[in-house]
Amino acid sequence: MTKVKINPIILLAITFTSITWALYAYRSYSNQEIAYGIIFTSLSVIFISLVIWGFVRNKKIDSTG
């Protein structure tokens, strides 16, 4: 089965979503809402790691052709 590249626009949208979640987590921490801060920080980290994995995967697909 051939591997399909992840669309860069989707990766960009997930990056912006992760940044938004990180900003919301910062605002939650400053309002003493620790649980929301932890949840949105972890979601932000997970999605940023998925974006990095997507870029690496696309590079591997390009190089193997």
C-alpha cells in the first residue's frame, strides 16, 4: 500500500490550534484554573508533536519517492 502525504495546510491548521490551546492554558494558569491549564497544555504538546511527526513523515515519503 502506498503512503499518502499529510496535507501541509492541515499541519498548519493543527499548529495554529496548538498555539491557541497553549495561550488558553496560560490564561487558565493565571486565573488559578490549574486543571484547565494542565489539560490544554498537554493537548498542545500532543498536537505539536503530531505536527512535527507529520512533517518528518512527509519528508521521508518525499525522499523515498
